[in-house]
Amino acid sequence: MINKIEQSAGSLVNLSKMILKLTTDTICIIALRRKYNSESPDGKMIEELLKEFNWLMGCPNIGDVIPWLAWLSHFNGFNAKLDKVLNSWMTFWMHGVVQEHVNHRSNSSARIDHDHVDHIGPIGEDQTTEEDQKNFVDVLLEIQDMFSGGTDTTYTVLEWAMI
């Protein structure tokens, strides 16, 4: 990040975008052992999903404050947007990261380089029992929590510190 700022001496720099990329890359390295380049389709997908998810988490939901008015969220589109983002997130991670870990684990008998996904819980190839399916969904939600909590809070604190 410092090198990019230095290289762009004399021109405008979007620090918000750079800080978001820095925090996303840091969480990716910690959790997944690799970066997602923001120019790649996967990197763009992560950025868009995080942006949409964080926006939705900041929106007021009347059902959270007054539970008997929760039905209003069906009419204003909040639930539909939340379901869309959650389904996109689950599909992306299910077919990407988690499946990659399952394939890598089944191809190698002794794995030395573990990341956070390997330590979250058991991920098996066969999702036959209800318990296996719950574990798989729990792993996906844990990854989502790491990304939304790790990137948004760090990004926000750093951005506000710059002001």
C-alpha cells in the first residue's frame, strides 16, 4: 500500500479503496492462505458481496426493533436483498474455497500448511447426514463472519483515523 501511494506521487489516491483492499487481503491470507486480487473475478465478487452485506447490516430493520412489525421487511425488499446476498455468498464459498479445501485434503494424505478454514471444523466430501450438512453451513457462516467482521471494522477504524 505504501509503495502504491509513493508511486502515485502528485496524483490523487483513493485511500478508502486501498485500505479496503489491504484489510481484505489480510483476512484472506489469515483465513485462506492466499490473496484474492481485486482485479480477478473472485476478488471483485468478494468486494461486491462484502460491500452489499455491510450496507445491509447498516440498514434499519423494523423487525429488529418491533418484532411484530417484522412482516414489513417482506414488502420493502430487505429480506429479499439479504437472501440474495447470503445465497451469493454461500454459493461463492461452497464452490470456491471450501470445495478447494475438501479436494486438497482428499488428494494429499499429510498436509502441513493449515489455514483457518482447516481449523474451523470438519469438512467432509460426503454431505450425507444432517450433521455433516450443518457443519458445512457452519463453516461457510464462520468464513462470512471473519470477512464481514474483520474487514469492515478494521477498514472503518482506519478510514476514520485518517480523517
